[in-house]
Amino acid sequence: MVLDVLSEEDEPRAIDTHAHQPTSEFLEDAGGEIMRDAAKKFGTDLETWDYEAMIEEYHEVSVGRAILLGWDAETNTGNPPVPNDYVAEVRDAHPDFFVAFGGVDPLKDTAIEEAERCIEDLDLSGFKFQQIAQGFDPSDPEHEALFSTIEELGVPVVFHGGSSTLGAGAPGGRGLQLKYGDPMLVDDLAARHPDLDILLAHPAFPWEKEQLAICQQKGNVYMDLSGWLPKYIDEQVLQYAGSILKDKVMFGTDYPMIHPDRWLQQFETHTDYSKEVQRKLLWENAEAFLGL
């Protein structure tokens, strides 16, 4: 079932702010064992398919664009990155659908150089950081030069918020540390970099209240609802998304772990937002954040 507000549009309009590659580059190469652990928690098979099938799946439920996220957690996990050149190539092959964000490993000596290359040479639109997989604290002063550079480049960043299914269930969580998903670490960064627009991905369990407080207090911090089916999202998050944070919350899936049809069906079943709020959450807030 497609939401009425989407079916009223002449063409697919919604924007998924959090999508990964449904191909081996992400699911197998970059993900490795920690991704297989996550798939078990999501109840998802790590099958792969092509981008044409992905886009068709999105268009069937009136989603017109998606942020395709880069990934580089090589230093902490030992797995190869999803190359930023590859992300740019996928974007170039489907420019009307994908908005491409690069992945930069902040533990690499080449992080600043790669960030500059992503924007100046590859024309990517922003960056994705997964602090738990990458094993870093974004508020640590050792990363100040990287985020100053990104702020100067004038592009937004996505940070992971909350716990993670990566490595979940494995002994020791395969060495990944959940403390790096605390959004208060991003709050420190946002305070020092007021011109850096930040999107906190996912309802940040178990720190949802901290996340809501940060989004209220920091004008440059936003959040999305990806990574969780709506029936599992904390009621206070949904309440704030439809009221005091209605201009700062965005739709996202965490594709291919969660598919857009399933997420939107539950969104319709488990929320009772006005059409105005639905438009804001499903595309208008993302359009403003991305400058589309």
C-alpha cells in the first residue's frame, strides 16, 4: 500500500536518506563477517542484485531518489572499502536517482586528501561515517582537521547514531565498541562546527532522548528514521517527528537490510501524521538538507 500523499504526486517524490549498495562491493567485500552478523539480526539473506532492480523497486512505491552511501572502515575492520570512485560511477550511471556520499576512514593518514578528492574531483555530495565500524570518536581533537576541511568544503555529513547490528551476536561483537554510537559525541562536534550540517542516522537506541535533545538544541543537526521498521521506533521519537522536530526528521530505510515497501507500509500503519508532516518527513526536509 502506498501512502496517499505519495500517490498524489505526478512522479516518485520521496527521498531515502540512507541506502547502501545491494551488490558484493558492500555486502560481501566491505561487510565481511560483521555484515553477515547484521543480516542475521535483520532476518535478511545477503543476496545481491543490480541497480536497475533496486531503482525499479523504489519507483514502485513512489520513492524518487536515494542517498547512496560510501563506506571505508578498513583500518578498524581489515575489510576493503567501497571505493569512492565506484560510488561516483554508480551515481553517474543513474544521476536522476542517486545522491552520492563518500566514505572516508578517519584513521587513515590520507583522510583529508581523500575528502577533498571526493568533492573536488568526484563531485560527491557529502560523507558517511559509521563510528562503531570505523572505531573512532568524532569529538576527539585528533580528527579536528578532517572535520574542519569538510566544513570548509560546504557539504553535509551522515553519522551513525545508536547501537549497531554489525558484529551482533558474535563473541565480543567482533571487537566493535558501541560507545562510539553515542550521539553526544556528535553534539561536541556540532558545537565546534556550526556550519557543518549533520544527519544522525537511525533512531539512536538506547540514546533516543539524547538524540532528540541534540536535534532540538543544535540547528545544524538532523536525524532520519532508517534502520528501524516504524513499529519498533520509540513512541517519543515518532511524537517529536510529528511535532517539534517535524522540520528536522527524514525518511530512510538502511537498504538493502530494510526495503522501502515494507518501511512505508509500516509507516502508514503505525503513524497518524497529517499530509503536511508526511510531505516533510518523506521528502521536503531531505530536499532542504541536500539543497535539491
